[in-house]
Amino acid sequence: MFPACKYTLQARRCLCSLAALQRAHSPSLFCATRWSSSSSTTPRITSHYTVYPREKDPRWEGVDMERFVDEADVVVVGAGPAGLSAAIRLKQLASEQGKELRVCVVEKASQIGAHTLSGACIEPSALQELFPDWKERGAPLHTPVTEDRFGILTEKYRIPVPILPGLPMNNHGNYIVRLGHLVSWLAEQAEELEVELYPGYAAAEVLFHEDGSVKGIATNDVGISKDGSPKDTFERGMELHAKVTVFGEGCHGHLAKQLYKHFNLRQHCEPQTYAIGLKEVWVIDEKKWRPGRVEHTVGWPLDRHSYGGSFLYHLNEGEPLVALGFVVGLDYQNPYMNPFSEFQRWKHHPTVLPTLEGGKRIAYGARALNEGGFQSLPKLTFPGGLLVGCSPGFMNVPKIKGTHSAMKSGMMAAETIFSKLTNENLQSETEGLCVPEYEENLKNSWVWKELYSVRNIRPSCHGLFGVYGGMVYTGIFYWILRGKEPWTLKHKGLDSDQLKPAKDCTPIEYPKPDGKISFDLLSSVALSGTNHEHDQPPHLTLKNDSIPVNNNLAIYDGPEQRFCPAGVYEYVPVETGDGMRLQINAQNCVHCKTCDIKDPSQNINWVVPEGGGGPAYNGM
Amino acid sequence: MAGRVLVGVKRVIDYAVKIRVKPDKTGVVTDGVKHSMNPFCEIAVEEAVRLREKKLMKEVIAVSCGPQQCQETIRTALAMGADRGIHVEVSGKDYENLGPLQVSKIMAALAKKEEASLVIVGKQAIDGDCNQTGQMTAALLDWPQGTFASEVSVDGDGLKVEREIDGGLESVRIKMPAVVTADLRLNEPRYATLPNIMKAKKKKIASVKPADLGVELTSRLEILAVEDPPQRQSGVKVESVQDLVTKLRDSGTL
């Protein structure tokens, strides 16, 4: 095998054992997906057809898998700010220029706005462009910002930080909104323009033409039972074909994840980094209510190396409502970190508690958000489709705003698609239209400039002084130099690679919830109104059922039981014998996508459940 | 034998949503809250559509009483297989006071107008939990009723209904025209799939006002207040029987 004279005895032994290893492992590579999915000791968890294809499943023999097909000009996946802005702009242009255009929007929530969650303090710039008369039309922007406060918290005190004009988090001219209500209002405007809206139907599959371009999407099948077999009520989803498909699934969309791989869209950008945002809405004592006040804090309970902070906005919509929440960067290293518990204990800080005392919590929810900014923007267009909104990730992290840029991206997508569709001399190489002009136009717009100017602020928090180093960096390079420095700092890498093994970290002792200010997880999940049809395959699919116990639990002490804001993942003792198993309570899922992002084994693949399931947020 | 089936559907707050009482205690918050078709109404629609598919009935008409948003609920019924819909427009104060008596008067009037042979409704709505509309409708029409149905089959010129009662199951035979109220185990409703929703957009939904049917909506009930149920007090564990007796004496129970 190896010329004996060339290697020392040690080296030869090494090479021989390596070769032996290769031989031992190569047979299993061929059947990795089927055989290693569950060993004899691991109970079967996953039954979804994306892991166990139905073509090979005897229970599906003879079942009619044909799908109803319909054609539209443009299909939009996701009825959030970006998707709806794209649909509205398309119809506005169509009616201005007397053209007929069929625009269909599919949305997994049962009603539009039910899966929308954000702070939110928005810049009305994009809305102003879309509807210059938004005030007359009754857009729910009722609370202009009157007061901006920023503080650094220590365990007992608060150090105020002045918000000077020019700093990214200065909110002059902005509005505090309940984004779910704004999205419902956008949906009403879209319906008036004759956009076809289909809430309750999730896009489950991307369809491709023979030439590899995107043909459209297929909605989810219904009537599959928990073990993966067809029920009497089984019906195939339908196919919606389009010349261009706009993907606006929000942060870490599941179809976008497939598209990145398929078209290699992330070749030249850094991996996206994320944070999880948890939010509650409270009715507070009128005496504590300051409508229009925006408060942000950093510091306690997080240490300087964990990015994150809180927000507390006083709404002005009749009742004394506040929207408050906590954001934790998902690049945290300690697997014992529990973002939900950090949020609950932050509420007990002496400067936060008085606002909430005597109040009543009326809503809870959570969602992942993008932190990668400029460095993590992928290629946005591919044959047959393009990406808008938080899906590729246009959020301005230090400003904590992404709605305005998401809406603008949707509008630009619409404008470029429209000019392409109405171009009579159009010649396309592929059946699905390619719209590279969208990316070019975006690069020349204020969205790009804005993201470029703040690109170094988030990565500057990775230094020795953590978040405080980031604040100093912001002061010097953004406030004074407006982000024109010639270098671009890098992120740390994938969030899922950042966890340290549990044995190298100290468990965090969280205080027990008191039931008045802080609450336990399950009562919070109940407030989100989340529910799913019980008898369906769990939509939190595992590529390999034995990895959670063997890897996540063994090395990292099961971080998914701590970072999930809905209590979906639980490690419970097996019924007979020793050991633990992973229990997935898929019904609790609030569709935040944190598990798909932070799983250190990247074994969890979130796929869309039956449409209509998920949280029932009202004005979150 | 094929006749018309009239199915009543109600738009209610979704069963998984946490209810919040309005600060002025006049009711619960409904603005922006997720609504869906009452689960028992879904079962009623499914049963009506199955009867039509078996050619035992020739037409299924879905009816809902309420504001504009009820049209969505009727659309869902149409997507499940109903042939046409009737929206009885009731809004504002009238809608807040709409109760089983008013709805049953409307259903009775419609049943006569549409010459229905069968009226199927859910046994109760999950918001009111009244369990009265079906029964009152039958009384106003002077028709027989098969309530809490867990199985319905055509038997000659009548219906055989298996009823779920406290002691078990009861079998009744009722002549048509009749009123049936659907219980949980009657069937498993089909999904309203997207192609059917798209087709349902082309089906007709007629709008009528209660006055057109000669129904007067004034309610004889006045809601005084709506409040949260009292907070459940935590229990206390006692160590011995003596302790238990002392505690019961102290609380005045013994």
C-alpha cells in the first residue's frame, strides 16, 4: 500500500489505522439517511415525509398524489410587511398602467397578522412611499415617539446614556406600533387592490421547472396522522405556478433555507447571525403610563459578552398598554442560558418593576430576528424568484428596526418584477423569470447605504469589552464618522457553533417566577394562543433521531430545552430502564425558528406544519 | 326523497385563544382576536355534505348570522362542500344581544322560505355554551328533533338518530322535516383545501336582513356584567386527620 521505505514506523501505523477507519465507515455513508435515523435504543421521534419519503413508504401505496394546479403572474410567500408591500406595489403599478396582473399571497397563519411579532418602533419612510396618504387611510400608527431613553443596567442601578441626534437608536419622527395590526391593515389595503390573499395555507414545497428555475410553490398536504400515515381526510396541497415567486418568509424561513442550498446563494457572504426576541404586552396602571415613551436597556441580566437588551414602549391607543421585551443574541456560549428566564428576571429590576406593578399581562410571544446585517446578505435573486424582507435580512441592528427596509425591499421587488413582466421584448433564458435588476436597484437605494453604514457595530461587540466596546465603537465610527471607515469587521461564524460544552460552563440559577411580574413558561405559551392540529407529524423534524440524546444532551446538556420559548423540547426519562429521551411537544411551537438556528448539531429542521396552526397573536 | 339541508354555522373566537374580559366588563375582547368556525358547526357542515354526496339530499345551504366577517365562515362552509350561502346581516348592538331565541327565529323563517327538509346545527357554540338554538328552532317549526346526534341515517321517509345521552346512547326515529344537532362523535370534518376555497369564491352568498324574514331581534335578556372567574386559591396539605378536623372547624365548614 505505502512504500515502506518512505515512512517511519509510527507514520505507517497511523496511515494504516486511518485506512481501516475509512473502510469501516464507508458502507454506512450510503444508507446514512435511513439506517442511522433511529438506533434500537432510541425511540422513533420523527415521522415527517421530508425525512421519510412517501415514495418508499408502503402505507402510501395507491394513494392519489396528484395536485390541483393553478397559475398566477406572481406568487408571494408570506403576508408580512415585505410580502404585502410587494403585492400591493405590484397591483398599484398594474392599475396605474392599465395592465392585468394576478398576484396571489399564501400565508401560514390562519389570519394575517397572527404570526407577526415585533417591538415595534418603526420608521414611516417606506410606508410613506407606499401610501403617501396612509394617515387618511387609517393606518394604525397612533403613537408618535415623544421620549427616547437608554440605560445600562447593573444588578440594582441604572446608568442613563444620552441619546444624541445622529445615534442609530434616536427615534425622532418614528412611531410605536403594534405590527400585527399594521400588517392586518396592509392586508385590507391589498384586498382592496384585488390581491388574492390566502391565509391558513402554508407554502410547503418549492417547485422547479425542468431547466432548474423556480416554477412556484405547493401548499401543505393535510390529513397526515402523527405516525406519518394517511388519514381518511388526507388531501394533497395545491400547486401555484408563477412567472416569479417572491419569498418573504421572515427571519430564517424554511423554504429560503432550501433555496440557499439549491442555488448556492450564500457563497460570497458570511453566515447569518441571529437573536431571539421575547415580547409581552401589559395593561398597566394609568399613573405609570407615559404614551410615546421608548426605553431601551443593555447590561443586567446579561454580561458584557452576551449581546442583548430590553425594550419597553408605551403605546397610545386608548388603554394604558406597554409592549416590552428582551432580545438575546443567539451567539451566546453558555448552554445553560435560558432567554425566557433572562426576560422574566429582567422585569424584576428596580427600574422596571414599578412600571409593571399592578398591571396585567395580556400577551406573550417570541421570534428570532436577524443580526447579520450587511455582511450576511446573500445573493437575492435566482431564476424564477427572489427574496425580500427579513428572509435575506435587511434589519438595521443598532437601530433595532427592520420593518422599513423590509417594506422597501418588497416594493423594489415589485417594481423590478413589474417592468420585467410588462416588457414586450422580454426574452428569458429560463422558464422562471430571473430578475437580477432587483438586487442592482437595491444596491443603489437607501436600504443598502443604511445597512453599510451600520455594518461594523454588531461585530464590534465581539471585542474584549463586549457590548460596551460596541457602544464606544458606535460613538466614534458611526456617530462621528457615519460608518465610512474602510474596513468591514467579520462575525464570529454560525450561531450554532458558538456553544461551549456544558462541562466548561457554570449553570445559571434563575429565580422562580412570582406569578405577578414574572411567569412560568407554560402559562406564557398559553397566552400566545398557539395550537396545532394534534394528529399530524411533528414539524420539528430531526435528521437523526439519536443525535439529541447522544450529542445535544451528552455534550451540551440539552440547550434546546432552555432556548425554546415555548417549551417544545423536553428531555424526559425513558419509560423502562435508564436514560433520557427527547420529547417534542410540537403543538406548543410558536414558529420562532430559534431551534433550527441554535441547535449545535444542526439536526433540527423546522418545516412548516399544516396551515392555520401556530400562534394567534393579536397586535404583537 | 332528496330535499334541502339548511346548516347553521357560527363564527366564534378560536378555542385555543386565551379570552380577555373587556375593561368595562360588558363582554370579552373580540377586536383582532383569531376567530374560526364553531367546531360543532364544522361537524354539522360535514354531515350535511356527506348526506348530499350520498345523494340523500340535493342541496346544502350554509347560514350564518352576524356582521360582515361572517362571510369568511360561510366561505369555509362553501369550501367544505356547501352549495350556496345565506348571510343574515346583524351588527352592532343587535349582534351583541343576538342569542339562541333570535337565531332560532331566523333559522325557522329561513327553513320555511327555502323549503328545507332538514336543519342541522352544532349542539352548542363554544362561546355561549347555550345548547338551545337547535331545540328552539324545532319548537318554532313544530318539527321533530334529534339532538346530540352521534350517528344519522335515513330510514324510509324519516331519520334514525343515535343520541348521546347521560346514560349512554339512545336511538330515535324521527319523521322529516326535522332538526338535528351535531355532537362531537358524529364525524371528522374534512379540511377546507385551497382549491376549494378558490372555487368557493365563485359560489353565491345571498345577504338578507332579519326584518326581511319578519324576525324581530329585541332581546329579553340584559347582560349586567362579564367578569373573570375568581382566582383559584391554592390548597393546603394537612399531616393528620386531627389537623383536618381543626382546619374544617376553623373555616366554619364543620
